[in-house]
Amino acid sequence: MHTDARTLEPNSLIEGDICIIGAGAAGISMALDWIGGPQKVILLEAGGFEYDEKIQQLNDGQSTGQKYYPLQSSRLRYFGGTTGHWAGLCTPFDDIDFAQRDYVPYSGWPIGRKDLDPFYHKAQLALQLGPFEYDLAYWKNSYPNFEPFPLDKNIIWNKMWQYSKARFGSLYKETLVQAKNVHLYTYANVVDIHATENIAAIKEVTIKDHEGKSHKVSAKYFVLACGTIQNTRLLLASNSQAKKGLGNNQDLVGRYFMEHLEIASAELWLLKPSNTGLYIRDYRVTQPSAELAITENEQRRQKILNGTVSLIPLALGRNQIPKMVTWQDTDPRKAQEITFSQGGEAIKKSAEENMGALSKAFQLNTRIEQAPNPNSRVTLGTDRDALGVQKASLHWQLTSLDKDSIRKIHELIGQQFGISGLGRVRLMEFLRDVKDPSWPMGTNGGWHHMGTTRMSDDPKTGVVDGNCKIHGISNLFVAGAACFSTAGAANPTLTLVALSLRLSDHLKKRLS
């Protein structure tokens, strides 16, 4: 069922069993999981079914520290969320991503990969992916041309990726609108969360629109699923009863903001033509592909973070302008247009230049987890949005472990290509001086907001527990990548959907 909240009578009361705040990948995945049940599910979406400039402006905020994209255009604020313009890259987290590593401060989850595996299977369906198979041997049966580079398997392995073209907004709109027990409210911006007097439970949330009308939503359980930055902002801004914000007794809400560093790091020059079909990605099709990764044992031996390395033709890489440069318009439509236009120009130029020795050369692009850092954080700014809520302020801060890990990954890859006689690897200039802590202009983030309400069974080191419940509040949960304790090497969508479905299963058991 669907209601435009702008049509409600002022001061209406909406009641249900569970209230999910946010209809992006996490919120929609959870809502779908409740269809047909006896519970009444309230799904609140800040925007409508289409892009709305006034609603998008509510994402506005400031950033300091390492250069970042405008907050207003780094997330889409309408039904379907940022799946409206995501690239669709999916692969699960590795075992090491959940483990405590003595060389990675604040690492370790209270759950492991085995706890998510059943929900990864369900997430594959929600994202319209193929089978939950990420082993190269499985895919070689369908793609016999998938020949891996003959590198030492004790050091380098091939991490497989699948590609989703799911746009949750268009894909699941009718399903949720027609669901009898799911009540979708669009243009329902949550501006405050109200707890009991002892702040042990949540009683209701307030929603508001641009015309000044407000309403209350009451439920047995509440789930924040409006994205890493907006989840944090809402918790911190709900400070009429708890001065530091809800769930923030330990000053942890907003800390440990993490991104994936995506950066051109080296050049690979092959000595002779080689079959690279396994590694070259074609976004026009959903064919799987692989990226080079470092084994868990070697990561621990070298004391480095988890990352993967992709290949693109060097002629293309040299003509590309970093996304951190092209994606700087506050309007996500304009930012995307500029970025895609530049990408098209790069493809055109590279086609003219890609010949001779250059045709056997590739740019090596890193995607790597960011080390958890309490000083990389989201706080509240002094300015307020059109609905009166304080805007978010992001301070993105990297560490020496991030850069040292990128350098070491490519040194290992270079050694292996040299030993195999396949070619040589040339580091980009910013990695050559081990004493240089600076980052180049081309340091991109993956638009992958993670952390800020990190998971830990100890309330002194995390905001939510192993079931994504906020410590000290009996009925308030967080869904999505905000709960990640570490970022892993993989794009977050598949894992955040799996984690949200695990939360959904937990809430069903509690309600039953």
C-alpha cells in the first residue's frame, strides 16, 4: 500500500509493528522480506518515486579533511535510493574482513562470514544476481576463455565479481505498493526520534514535509535504513532527551567513517600479448570478471589491508580524469553527466592511441578498505536544512596504513609478474617515496559510506551489537553499511543487503 504523506491530515498518527526508515537497498530488501506476514510494516521514504530537487537538497552538508564528493550528490534521496545510479559490482566479503587483525586497529566483527552466508544467498536473489558462486573454477565451465595469470597462488588469487542491473526503485515499486501488510509512505522525512523517559526504548518518530505538516509514527521496533551519513545525522540530531544524541553515550556515533579508496596505482607492461578476458570488465553485459587480490596469509605476513586490483587498458587510464575531480556538482544528475561525458571522451581518445607496445599495457587500479579511524567521522554542522534539522559535516581522514598497503600490494604483484616472466609493474609516482604521506588529486572514494554506527558486542567500542541493535535501546536497530566494523575490499551493497536480511530474520523471531 502507498500513501503520499503530504496528503495526510496534520498531526496524523501512523501505527505499525515495525517501522523501517529509508527505502534504499537495505530498507526495501527488508520490506520485501515481510510481505505476506501478519505484521504491519511501515516503510518511510523521504522522497517520492522520482528525483525531486527540494528533497535532494536535504542531503546537503560540508566536508573537511581529505577531499570528498559533495554530500548532496553522493547519495540519491528517493524511492530506491542510490541503486538509482550504482555500478552494480557485487562480491561477498572475505573471512579476513570479519577477523581481528593485530596490525589493523579497531578491526574484528562480533559475527563471521558463516553468519552471513545464508543471507548472502537471499541477497543474490534480491539483487537479481546469478548463483552464489564466487570461485573461478565454477565460472570457467561457462567461460572457457577465463585464463588466470600464472602467478603464485600462495600470494595472489583471483577474486570474482558478478554484476547487478537491479534498480530497486523501478524493480520493486509495484510489489511494495500492492503488498497488503507493507504500508509505504513517500515524502515522509523523519526529523526526530522520541524515546521513553529513561531512553531505554523508542516510542515514536516525527515526520515532516516542506509545507510544515508533521506526523507521528509509532511502532514496536524501529530500523534506521537511510544510509550511513543520514543514519548518523538523525541519531545525533535527536538530542532533546540525550544531549549527545541517541546511542551516543560513548561518543562513537559518527566515528570510523570508512570509504573504499579507488585509485590508479601502477602500470602493468606485458612482455607479450596475453589472454586478459578474465580481468577486463565490460559494463554493457553482466558477464563476471576477476580482480587480483592478496591471499589472507600473505596479508597477515605483510601486515597490510585487504584490497583488489583491476586492469584497464593503459591508453584509457591515461586519458581518464579522476572521478573526484569530475563529480563535484551538487546536483547528482549534472555530476553524472559530466563524469560520463569525460569517460566517453577518454574512450574515444584511447581508441586512437592504443597501438604498438601500449596495446600490451594496462593501468592497475586499486580498490582497498580504509583502516578504521575514529578521527574519520560525521558530526553535525551549525547550518540547518529546510526542515530544521542540522546538516551533516564529514571529516574524511586517512592513515599511513592505507597508503602503505596500496604500495605493498603492487610490489607483490610486480614481483609475481617478474618471476613469471609475464611483464613488469611500474608504480605511480605518489607511491615511490615511502616517506611521503600525501595523497594525489586522483584519490577517489567509491561512494561507499560505511561505519559510523559500527558493530561490536562491547558498547565501549561499538554503537550496535551483533544483531544491529543500538546498545542500551531495546527496539532501535540500524540496517546497512553503517554497521560495518571494517570495510573489506568488496563493494558494500551485497553485504549490506545480506546483513539487513539477517536483521530482518532476527526481528521476525523477536516479534513471534
